[in-house]
Amino acid sequence: MGTAIDPKQPLPVYVQLKTLLIQEIIDGRYGPGDRLPTEQELCALYNISRTPVNRALTEMAEEGIVLRQRRHGSFVNPEWIPPLTSPHDVQVIVPEGSWEAMVRAAAPPDLTLNIHQVGLSELRQVLVRAVAEGRAPDLAIMDSVWVHEFAASGFLTPLHELDPDWVRDEYEQDFVEPFRTANKFDGGPVAVQAEADVAGIWYRRADLTAAGHQPPRTWQELAAVGQALAERGASIPLSLPGGPLAGETATYCLLSLLASNGAAVLGDGVVTLDTPAATECLTFLRQLLHAGVVPAEAVSYERHRPMRQLAEGKASLAIGGSYDAPALAAAASLATEDVLDQFGFIAMPAGPRGGAATLAGGMVYCVFRQASAPRSAMRLLRAVTSVDALSRMSQTTWQLAPRRSALDAAAARSPFLQATGTMLEQAVVRPPTPPYARVSAQLRTLLESVLTERMEPRDAAARTADLISAITGLPIA
């Protein structure tokens, strides 16, 4: 039993102990009036110190769960009534936006949903706090970059424990790579992709036509297009989110550029950033800067600035994602289905060591270990990731459906989804590592240091590799 408490988890030890004792009371291990183990016995049983034991029992007494009697111990309060939850009541946390409506529309009619909307910038903090306080939701929608962090901390339920048949017959058969593998931990899925997007380059069709160029397929062509646009007086030939102010968007774009030259941040248990392929990527960015193709001010751009510049005609090309389509259309006063009339979207052009590439990301569904109704949560997860539900989601939001049959159904009705959907199967994903947030921060600093010319590309790659090695504990290849 002592292994049930792990001091390495982000959850405080006293919270783990309190949650465990309450569950044992609910399960009937300790009935009304029964004495719990003494503080000394709990310390020995779980190999923990007395401080967290005392705090756990104190909070349980304050909440009326136990009655503490001096020199006699802690006894289950006969008057305490465990929280009553129907197995058909499902607690759900979703980001703000259209998520609640989509979940409700797909939910089985016999489930009662208690849905809480949270701002995207606050979502991770809300979920971590809920787990720490022993009140995690049954189901949550969260960013895919948190999956390995949450799974390594013991927050998530492996889905094969809840429905091995669905995992075998639907998840493994119909959900697309790279997400099918990326959302696994210890060999099994702990999350299911809710939607997908891909990174690439948006461009104004009229600007490329006027410059006498086709959409670029290689770095060489991209440099030539940018130079031609600059010579024609383009204010910003190529805009991109180039520093920390752009947040995860800057990392997203940098990783897609690395992939286009066969470079990556992490490999098979090693840090692979300090390589000639990665240095070539950073050197190419520096060359675009010197040629006046990329503006020096890009290091100060927040995440939406490049798309606004493109929509307003201030930029001719902009690095971004397929998720930018609705915002780009709105800023250009277009209906979303008409966005491809004026703009095009392509994968990152091929570098000398690679091929045209893209990076895929998006939100995921996951069931928490603390779920009160895990089976009902799994039923809801199956419903919201059904072919019909994902096809509707894709047509409504212009995000890509993460399973093949739903992607095909939505693409048949949308040229944009058809064009971006073909990019998904060949996409790479962000490094699946628990400390991803800190790795991402280092990559944004790397991008900024190259564009501000504070460091030479080779030195910047080497230093960032050292820092990522220290963060992840992985050796440098």
C-alpha cells in the first residue's frame, strides 16, 4: 500500500494521502465510527514524514470527515455523508469557445454533463489545481503538449483500462499518425486527439503572381520569392512569430522549419538539436534576415501579428498554422470558405537535407485518474470522437479531424480541409517529453537569439542543446 503515495508527483504528499483515505472511507474500508491508522502508523505504512500526515488528518477533521480525539486517534464521523454522484453525471472542463456546444451535441442522452469553461491561458493551472485539491474532472479538453507531463505525474487514466476493445478496433485502426503514437505513454493511449492543425506558410496569391513566382517548394525558392518581393517594394516579404512574446506559436513555427531540413529537438532518448541540419535552419533564418526578407522586428511580434499583417496587405507571406484560417478570413473580410480565393497555404518548403514538412498540434480529450465516473467519461469520449462528431467539428471550426474516416468526410465538402488534410499524415509533432513547457521556452529564446544576432547559429544551437539536456536529463547526441 505504501507505493500508493509518490513524493515525486507534483501533487503534495498530504493531498495524495487525504485523497486515498477519503476514497477508502467511501469504499467501506473504514466504516462510520472506525478508527483510522494513527499518525505513526500512516507514516510507516506510506513511508512519509509526520508533517503531511498531520495536515491531511487536520483538513479531514475541519471538513467533518473524521473526528479527532486527543490521545485516541481519528475516527470516521458517523454523520459525514459522502458526496453523492450518479454514475451518469460527468464533470467536464473545457476551454472557452465552441467546445461546450460540441461536447453537448455529441453526448449520449442519458449522461448528465456538468461542464465548466475555462480561459485557455488559465486551463493548465486550473487542471493542476483541481488534481491537487482532489477534485479533478472526469473528462477534460487540454493542449496536447501537456499529455506526457500529466501522464508522468499520474494524472491520466490509460484508456485501455477503460475500453480495450475501442482502443484496439477504433483508436488503433482509424486515428491518424502522428497523434496515435504521440498521445501514448508507457505503450498505451492516455489521450485522444480532439482536433488537429498543421504549420506552414500562408501567402497572398496576388503578390506572388505579380512577382512572377509560384509558391516555393524549397528553401532556395523561398529565398528567391522573398528577394523578388523585397525588390518590388514589399513592406514585409515574410513575417513570422520570432520570439518569446509569440509564446507557443513561435516554437510551433521553428519546429516545422527544423523538420523541413530533417532536424529535430529530441531523438531516441537523446537531444538532437546540436547538429549540422539544425544549424543550417538557423543560418537560413539569419540569411533571410540579412536579405531583408524577414523583418528584424519579428522578435517582438505577438502570436497574431503576422496574420494581421498578411490580411492587411503589409506582408506577402507569413509563417503560421491552418488554425489561422478563420481569423485570416475575418481580418480580410472574407467568408472562411472563400479564404483560398485570395490566400494559399503550403507546407514548410524543403531544406537541403529534408523534404517539405509540417508540424501538427491541437487539443486532446483525456480521462483523469481521480474521475468519479470514469466509465461514463469514456462513453462521452467515444461519442465526441465518433466519425460523425469529428466530421461536424471539422466543418464547423475548420480544424482537421484526427481520424481518417471523419477527415475524408469533411474534406469532401471543403477544398481547404482537403488541402490541409493531405499534410497531416506526414506531419511531425512537438517533442513528447514531460518538461515540454521548459523545452519550448528555450526554443523561443533560441529563435530570438538568432534573429537579434546575439549569438551565432552554431553556438546558439549548442547552448540550447545543453540547456534542454539539463532540463530533460537526456544526453546530447
